[in-house]
Amino acid sequence: MTELATTPAPPYYAVIFTSLRTDDEQGYGLTAERMMELAAQQPGFLGVDAARDGDGVGITVSYWQDLESIANWRKHGEHTAARNAGRQRWYRCFRLRVAKVERASDWEADR
């Protein structure tokens, strides 16, 4: 089973990135892997959940301690380069939303 992000008690922030991919695969996988690795090293990063369907629609939700951490990630040089490559090659469109998480709960089956 894929692990879901474990986050602290609210409040914290969620950056919701929804996208529709192009057919261009060249370099995408390595870049996406690097962005996950790099984001995890950033101060204020709390975790990430991601999924993509067979039609190329993806949702990535990254969780952050505060708005300053999100702003610093946005300004990171490698992230900026990946974002530009995404606009030029890998995405037909995307939406970015930032939300404050004020309440959270979880459940897990005993197996």
C-alpha cells in the first residue's frame, strides 16, 4: 500500500496542484522525482500526497508549516526551472491552490 502523508495537528497549509499532462515523457519522471526529493529537504515541508490517472490528470497536495515556507519553495531555483519546463513541455494545463488546513482527521483499518 502507498503511504499517505502524516501531518501535524492543524493549522498548516496545503498546496494543491492539479494538472493535465501532455504526451511528452522526456525527463518528466526524473524531474518529478527530484522535486519530491528537494521539497522534502525544505524547511517547513510536512509531506505530500500524489496521484495520477491513466488519462494524465494528476493531483499533488504538498503540506507546509506556513506561508513563508511555501513562498521559499516557490522561489527555489531548481523548482523554478522545473516549473518552467512543465509549462513548456509536460503540462497542457494546471491549477494551483493554497489552502489553510484548520481541521484534519484520519482513520486506518486494523489489518
